[in-house]
Amino acid sequence: MSMPEEPAPLGVGRTPTGRAEVDGLLGRLADADHLPADGHAEVYEDVHRGLKSALTSLDARPAAAPGPGPVPAPSYDTHDNRS
């Protein structure tokens, strides 16, 4: 019977999101590369909590200022009433 291989990085590339908090959490997933499988759940749960918190904070932000209102209808008669 052969011994199981040591944990090794998968080498999966990540595209930055532009949000430092989210990028840091996604970077934390690489920690699981160096752990045995039974240690992955703790990393995944930690990252999940962080991402959930980041999403919740987006909902808590104040709404953006409203843009310009609707364009009012012209006040003159737009129908040509010629016979």
C-alpha cells in the first residue's frame, strides 16, 4: 500500500475583484492547498463567513442619491387639429 501524497497547490489562478476585502478572503483559499483534506472545511467556512459579511455590508450602505427625475410632458398641444 502506498502512502498518500502530500497536499499540493492546485495552481488555480484568481482574477482580482477590485475589492481588497474580497480579494484577501479569496487569497485565504490558498491556505487550504497546504492542509490535509480534513482541514479544508475550517478554511472554507472562514472564507464563507467573510464573503457573506462583505455582501451583507453592501446591503447596509445608504442608497445612492437619486438621479434627475422624469422629463415632464410638453405643456403645449401636440396634436395638429387642422381639418
